[in-house]
Amino acid sequence: MSDGRRLLPCRIPINTLRDWFKEEDSDPLDLFEDYQDEIEDAAGRRYARDGIANGVINLGDQDFA
């Protein structure tokens, strides 16, 4: 995602992708591409709430609840 000035890397565990988007056997890259808007929305909320730690926005299950 971007904060308007720079790209901010995000990390999301494969299990979180598969659990939240209900596609257990899908390739993680395909899941990311299919749900990129939702993932970026979650990353934006996390960034607004917590900022960025160690140069990465780490997403987890709680970010999609």
C-alpha cells in the first residue's frame, strides 16, 4: 500500500489469507491478487491505527474481523 508519499510493505500469513477468503487450496499469490482491495483496506486501517513497525505492516486475523 501507499501512504501517498511512499510504498509501505505489508505482510499477511498464508493461513490468514486462506481462512478469511475461504479458499484453502488456492495459491497465495492468486488469493492476494483476487482480494488485493480488501487486503489493502485492512492494511490502511492497521496503518492508521498502529503506524508501521520495523518497516512492515503485519496483518493478521484481527485485521479482517
